[in-house]
Amino acid sequence: MSFTKVCTVDDLWEGEMEAFSVNGHEVLLVCAEGGAVKAFQGMCPHQDISLAEGKFDGEKIICRAHLWQFAACNGKGINPADCALAEYPVQVEGDDILVKTEGITPLFAHT
């Protein structure tokens, strides 16, 4: 499976996040400070809550349910530190943002 077009750069501004369904995966796209576009699993690994319902401050993705925090640069857990988000490869071609979901499995953490 190759990369799939998800949206355009005009759909995701710096400091914003947006959820998309891509090839059966719930994917959260974030545009971190500095304009880097990242794609992570869209559900919190704690209790399967949509991360798009939480907050994003340009550096951290924060789940609304229990305020778990993840670094937008790599998906690693900040609070708690022993968890992470699965990251999907992203390509930006012209104005299109593409994501590859093949071989990536969402992660789950302790409860």
C-alpha cells in the first residue's frame, strides 16, 4: 500500500490538529510549531478516547479524558512518560498531505 492523500496544507494550519479516517485507521494530523506535519494514531492509548476531542498547543497533544500528554514532534508520552502514540509516515507533495498506514498498529498503554 502506498501513501494516501488525506488533505491539503491549507486544511491544517500551524498549531492545529485534525482527525481523519485513512484506510480504516483513525489518524490524527498535527501541524506543530515550525510547520512540521506529523501523523499519529487518533485514539488515546489509555482508554481509546479520540485525541481530536482534546487540546493541542503546538507542542503537546492532550487527551480530554485524563489529560495524558504526548509530544507532537515524535508521539512520545510526556505525562505519563511510559506510553506513546504510533506514528504514521507523512509526505507533503506540493499542497497535498499524504499518509502511509500500512504496517502501523496503534499502541495501547496501562490503564
